[in-house]
Amino acid sequence: MQPIHQEEHFTASNLIRDVIIGMSDGLTVPFAIAAGMTGAAVGAKVIVIAGLAEIAAGSISMGLGGYLAAKSDIEHYDVERQREVMETHSVPEQETKEVLDILSDLGLSRDQSNPIINSLRRQREKWVDFMMKFELGLERPDPQRTWKSALTIASSYALSGFIPLSPYLILADVPTALRFSIIMTLSALFIFGYIKGRITGVKAFRSAVQMILIGGTAAGAAFGLASWLG
């Protein structure tokens, strides 16, 4: 008896993509701002106020960006679908030829393709669905994705933004708070990058190191510039 073959594929869901977008920026931007202001030798209270303001503004901006991006995807799909519907009515023979070309690319002969083509022509909605997927490579977006994307990105940004800022909320000594912020943020970046790598199917350790390099470079540049200008 042959063992059951189970294929494991990763399909990056919209939710996971939105979490990755929100957390990657939420960890690096507030971290860079806190480090930069530490380099400018300002007090912990000022850093906290600036950090909270950035988290609020950043989460709103990122959430709005996610909303507009999702809305744009839906509008693009609707426009292309309307065009395909119109073309199946106005130039059906040309659309039929496109179906035949697609099936031919998939390895089907003309005789094998004819029953499929005839079936699609009798079911116009299925015909349009076929053209949207195989000609244009478009899937129907979730109509609720706009607000879901906005909330996911904004909340991910806000929650992760508190990681580099939290030491400044607790400790009055700014240099000590910076050291704890570095440790906490780099640890979070490593964990986040590792999990992201496991989810997306790339090498987890490499993904973790990349996240640390990105966050560390941003914070180091901000700290160095602020120290130099100060």
C-alpha cells in the first residue's frame, strides 16, 4: 500500500501579507526615531511623546494605504471584468480564439479544446471567469478586504511600534532605555523575520538576519545623523 502523498504549498493570504507590511514598518520606523532622538540627547518624555505621535500617524497612514490599495484592486478587477463581458458580446470570435490559444499553451489539441470552448460559450459568466483568470491572471478580490486590510496593517503597525518605545515608557535614563530598546527590537525583528521566513517558505534564518540588518541600519543611520547634527 502506497503512503498517502500530501503536498504542502504556501499561499500568502491577504491577512499574512498585511501583518508583514504593518509589523515590518512598525518595528523599524519607531525604533529609528527613538534611536535618532536619543542621539540628539533629548529627554525620555520627549522621545515618548514623539514616538507615540509617530505610531499614531504611522498606523493611520499605513492603514489608509492598505485601504486604498485594496480598493484599487477591487476597482481594477471590476473594470477588467466589464471589459471582458463587453468583448464576449462584441467580438466573441476573437475571445474564442484567445481561449483556444490559452488551451493550446496548456497542451490541449484543437479537438480536445472544442468541447471546452463550446461549454464556455454557453455559460457566459464562466467564460468571463475563465478569461479573467487565465488571460489576465486576476482573481476576484474579497469585497470586504478594504477595511480588513486597513485594520490589520494599522493594528500590526501600532502594536509592533510599542516594542522599541516601551523601554522609554518605563526607564527615565535615556541611554539605558536605548540599550533595552535595541535588545528588544532586534530580538523582535529576528523572531518576526524567522516566522515570516517559515510562513513564506524562504530560509527562515536568512529572513531573520535580513530583518535585523534593515532595522539596525535604519536605527544606526538615524542615531548617527542626530548625533552629528546635535
